[in-house]
Amino acid sequence: MSIRARMMEDLKASMKERNQLKSDTIRFLQAAIKNKEIELRPNEITEDEVMVVVKKLAKQRKESIEQFSAAGRKDLADKEKAELQILETYLPQQADRATVEKVVAEVVAELKATTIKDMGAVMKQSMAKLSGAADNKMLSEIIKAKLS
């Protein structure tokens, strides 16, 4: 089942349950996907591009949580956390740190990378191998540690 089809099913279920937060979050996600679709016209939007939109919104939520927590706005941070949990249901299962480190070690060996100047190539190859299953921030930290 595609992400968009799953979103429609979840939206119908949340509306029946009268779960306003979940309904609003899914509608916001659908609007963001529609905007991306309009931007890509006349081409059709792919599942990968839909996944990029979901990741972008999840990243925005994480940043908002940090900002609200720093400002002492627990109420807003909690709302963002709830929205983030809903968005994460549409993302692939995230790889743990050990798996990411293993993939980075393989890529570094393949590319014979030795200095921080090789970080871009290692990052690109690692992201391709992990195919969205790792947080880019964590991936970047691991690569920096490996190459320095």
C-alpha cells in the first residue's frame, strides 16, 4: 500500500475516532504533498518524493520541539511531539547507531576515504545504501568521527 493510500485510510479512521490532532496532522501532510506535486508538474510525484516531504515535516517538528523546550513552552513542545509521532508512522524503520556505523565503515573502505575532504562522497554513498533509514544528522556525526 502506498503512503498516500495509507494516509487516506488513517485520515478516515481518525475522523471516525474524532481524533482532531491526527486528522489535522494528516491533512497538513497531504497539503505539503500536494504543494510538492504542483511544484513538480507536469511530472508525477513518486513515492521517494513523498518520503522526502514526510522527512522534511518530521525534521521541522524536531526543530520546533527543541525551540519550544528551550523557550519553556512545554504545551507547544508536547503538541509537536504528538505530531512527530504521527508523521513517523509514515517513515521507514530507522536504523540503529551500530548499523549506521557498520555501513559508514564499509563505504569508507570502498572509497578509500581518509580525510574530512572525502566526507561528501562518503555521505552520498552512505545515504544511498541506507535509503532513508538513518537520520542525516547522526550519519554526519558518525562520518566526521570516522574521518578525523
